[in-house]
Amino acid sequence: MRGMKHYVNGVFTTTGTAFPLISPLDGSQRGTVPEATREIVDAAVRAARAALEGPWGAASVEERCAYLRRIADGIEARFDEFVAAEVADTGKPRDLAATVDIPRAIANFRAYADLSYGRPERAYHTRVPGWSGSGEALNYTVRRPLGVVAVISPWNLPLLLLTWKVAPALAAGNAVVAKPSEETPSTATLLAEVIDAVRLPPGAFNLVHGHGANAAGEFLTGHPGVDAIAFTGESATGSAIMRAAADHVTPLSFELGGKNPAVVFADADLDEAVEGTVRSSFTHSGQICLCTERVYVERPVFAAFTAKLAERARELKDYGPMISAGHRDKVLSYYRLAVEEGADVLAGGGVPAFGDARDGGFYVEPTVITGLPEDARTVREEVFGPICHVAPFDDEAEAIRLANDSPYGLAATVWTGDLSRAHRVAPKIEAGIVWVNCWNLRDLRTPFGGVKASGIGREGGEYSLDFFSEPVNICVLI
């Protein structure tokens, strides 16, 4: 068994009561994790503050970007180790971790190094009649780091989403205190080892492990020494963090939950739409905030689409477990609720039997249901598991209305063969990102985030760098 460690002020430590790290693949204990005390969190925040007043705060943008590139190289050099740790923590298929999670983490550091190094500054000449001198002033803008940034990352894409925040925060010159999910601490610990090996100044990056409420997460987000909070996770936790941050008016960047719709028009390539919906509903067993849980299909192709989707769901074999026994039980409770609410279960709806060690893990079947009204809890509430509800619509206006009838607004997908319709419908859907004839195709330079209960602010490219820095206008009379 492997033990995780905190990383505070350039030193690894196991201070705190250890709790077990459980494998979602078979339910066995595969390690231990130290629970950070309030004192450990306070030490991490103080170390971050000291780093800003020391060598890290004095580092130039060129020096910061060089560190980011060395961190990327360090992850790449230990690529297989990172993949194995991600698979062991999350249970996701190895191909997914090896082609998405770890490569994206490497890309995050390199992308923000490139963006930061080449970022332009703005300047304006201003006429000021009546003032002495030339009657002109030069106004230019510089950006300074926010200070100590708390980064709270989730368990579904542990390294990808951690580095999605850590990389731009460091690039902008902040010092970071990171707390990964207590369910998935391994790749965060490996990242700390890489950062230690590249000799990032002590305190510039700190890592504390532990739970959220009444524990490390709450100690960190409510700490008066934290200057900004970047969080990805469920909406209820985001609300709790907002309350904790309110006393200090701490800036927040939130990417929260979703109940994402897919809209399939009759003119779409049906087979492509089915395969795309299989990906968007069942990748990582539905444990991605961008996954589709509501599918609306134009009535002429509703029966054919639904039959094909259910068939493909029944054929799926290489899928991972839920992250924990508790989350498995939550998802299964929604499977039961769907039946109680009157759903027709076309595929799945239970627990698979493998006849091997996986039967001790936390698996549920990919599930397709239909027949529920739009006010059913299963249609309204985020399940965060491999389930989608399919319903018909009759015209474009109804499709848009159904897609928008949700408290969430993170992502959506439109399937159509009519490009004019795609351009007409996509902007009317209340979501932070809308894919047309694809899903989860991302450019790191573009804005990412949600509306309504799905988040505050945007991440990605210049948007992340803007959040993690404060613009300062300097006016010089010439």
C-alpha cells in the first residue's frame, strides 16, 4: 500500500490522522491518506504568502514559464506512473487516462507557459489639455497576481482539472495551495514530487489532503489568508464555498454541475448521433460534468434512435466503476427512482455481474430510460452516472425550450445535417459551451464554464489568466 503525503513549503509530511484510500475497481484498500489539520492548512497558506514575498514573487514571467515547461517535462518523463495512478484512483479505462487525462495535464502547463510569455500589454495615449508639459499622458496596463490561490479539484478528472487551475495560477505569479479530492489523491501527490524535483521555490506550490466539510477543504476556503478560490465540483459544494468566502469577499472561479441536453434533429446522420450520444452519456461511466443526461430527439426518428442507443448501451463492456460505494448507491437510488416515477428502462438499470474481483467494485450498468415527464426528479436532478433519459420533440422551438428547461447550463450538443439550423439553434441554448455534431472537442484557448447553477466565470486561455491576475492601470503625465 502507498501512503500519500502533504507538500508544504517544499517539504513532504504525513501529519494528520490517516484515512483509507479505497479502490473503486474491487473495493480493496490500496493506501492511506493523511487528513490535514487546521494547523497544516494554515502552514501551507503562510508558506504561500512567504513565497510571494521571496524568490517566487520576484521571478520574471520568463522564469515562471520556464518552470511550467519543466513541470510538463517532468510529468511526461513519468507518464506511465501518472497513468497507473489515475486508473488506480478513479477506475477509468487505461486508454482514457493515457489519451486524455495525462496528456491534457502536460498540455495545460505548456499552453499556459506559451500564453503567458507572449501576452501583450495595452497602452493608450491620452490628450489632457490644460495640464503642464506636453498635454498628453500615457496610460498602460500591467497585471499583478492575486496572491495566495486555493485550488480545490474533483475526483472525476483529478490531474487534468487540478493542472487546469494550477498552471495558469502559477503562470500569473500566484502561490498555490491545492486540495485534491480525498477520493483521488495519487496524481496530485505525484505532481508535488515533480514540482519538488524541478526546484520550484518553496511555498509557490503546496498540497494538502483531506475531506471538505469541517476539514481541510473548509479550513482552506475560509482562511483569511487566501486571496482567491478556484473550484470544480458539485453545485451544493460551490454554494457552501461561496458562503465561506463571503466574509472575506474572496474572488471565486466555479465550474459546477450540469444536467446537459443533446438535441437530435431528424436530418442528422442517425448513426453518428447515436455513437456521439453513447460517448457523451457513458464516457467515464457518466462521471464527467459535460456528460449528456437528457436527450431530445425529433419525433420522426425518435423510435429508431432510441432503439439503436439502447442496443449500443447493452453492448458496452469496457467501462469503469463509480468512484465510491457511496456514489454507486446514489446512482442506483436514481435508477430505482426512475422506475418509481414511471420510466421505461430500455437498457441497464442495475449492477453488472462479472464473476471476478470486479464484483467487489462499484459498478453500475449503462442505462437508457424514456417515458418520464419533464418535471420528474430523474430528469431534473444531476445523477452523475451512466444514465440518459430520451424524449421526443416536434419542432425547433420545442427543442430549444426543452434544452433550456433546467436549473443548470454547462454544456449541450446539437446533432443536425443543416448548418443554418446549427447556427440558429446553438446560440439560443443556455449553456457555456455548445457542440455541433461532436462532443467534448476542446481548444485550450477558448472559454470554458457554465451559466445558472453550473458556475461562475470562465476558464481557458486568456480567461484563466485574467481571473488569476489583477489589472492595474498606470497613468504617466508626459
